[in-house]
Amino acid sequence: MYATSIPATQGQAVAVDSNGNSYFVGYTSYIPAFPLVAGIQPTYFGTQEFAFITKLNAAGTALVDST
């Protein structure tokens, strides 16, 4: 088990793949603090909230992808 924090987020779902990687989806309204890793949309377009998907490695020690 592990714990982490992504500022100002509202989580909606969690899933784990066959390799043990965890996926978190939801939305956030605080853009500057949100961690991007290999982001598909690195530019902020001025919306109030945006959806995210974040992938943690199986150990929970690193972000693999976050956008």
C-alpha cells in the first residue's frame, strides 16, 4: 500500500493493470500544481476545471504518465 497527493484534485476512479500500475482519473481546478509527465496537452487553455489521468508505477514511487 502507498499514499500520495496531487493538489486540488477530485478523484473519480482508480484502476490497476496486470503489471500492478495504478491509474487515477478525475478533475482538478488548480493547474500550476498539477504534475505533468509525458502530457498530451501541455498548454493551459483557461478553463475552470480539466480532466486528468495519472499513472503510477507498481511500487507507487513514480509517476509514469500524467496529463
